[in-house]
Amino acid sequence: MELVESIVTQATELFLERGLKAISMDDIAKAVGISKRTLYENFNSKDELLSDCIKQMEANRREKIAILCKNAKDVIDVLIVVSKDMVANLNRISPLFLQDLNLYHFRLANDLFNKHREEQFEGLKQMIRKGKEEGLILKDIDESLMSEIITSTQKSNMPIISSGKYPYDKIFRHTILCFIRGFATERGRQRIDEAYAPIER
């Protein structure tokens, strides 16, 4: 089990840093310090290994978000810490990884996004509902509609994100952050503005 975990960890680091196409099974075997034969005894293909890498990344993400949410004092705090963590994670990822994932592993990328979207949709609905109770989100906001808008916007942003043309933080500040400010009450907007510098105009 330790060997499998080591392979997944090393492969994930290589994939995120240099993209998928540039990394071979030989590269991964060398990074782990094992033979290519041993690598194939644990993973039948690069696709199988990539799938396990993404599953582990998602498990780590969910665990970290759960901790961040548990320590947050209110909904705005949750939105701020989770979004900042999301941007920090994207900054670790080479645009080549996202480009290769969409070009050569579209089905895997699509399945991953759909699963992530379902989780995020339900999470957003709960946060919006809680934010209304806390007086930080406008009472007349439709929870389902706003959650649909945010998750759909994130999907439409993927080509921009994977292009590497703009910093991830800038993309977030010009899209999702605008939505968050838009459905927040005045007190909620004040909290957001304290956490982020003014959006460029």
C-alpha cells in the first residue's frame, strides 16, 4: 500500500508540474525509484494511474475544505477561505496539465467536473441558505438558481483558466467574486472587501 501511495504522490507532482503528455511511465518509475515492471504491476496503464491521482487529489481537497469550513465563523468566511484555497491550488497546477486533461483525457475530465459540480451545487445551496439566516446574503436570492449560475460560470471559465493567459486570482476576482458580492448584503460585502483588495476597474 505504501508503494502505491508513493507512486500516486510522485506521479501527481510530475503531472501537475509538467503536464500529462510530457510525463511517461519511465519518468514516474525513475521518480519513485522503482523499475518500470514494478510500476506496471501496480498500474496497468498511465490512464489508470492518472485516474487514481485525480481521485486522491479530490479526496485531499474535500478533506481540506471540510477543515476550512469547520473553522470558519460564518458563510462569508467559508466563501473567502475556500475560494482562496481554490486559487492557491490552481497556482500549483501548470496550464499544461489542464490543457492535456481536456485534450487527451476528456471523458475523465468531464466525469470529474460533473462530480465536482454536483458536490459544489449542493454545498453552495446550503451556504446561501445559511448566509440568509446570518443576514449576510440577500433574502430574495434563489438558492438553486444562484448555485447553477456559479457552477456554470466556472465551467465556462475552464478554457480561460487552462490557457494560462491570466492569473487564476484575477479570473476569480472578475467572475465568481463579483457574484458573491452581488448576492451579499451590505454587511456581507464589507466583510468581502476587507478580505480582498478592490477589483480592478
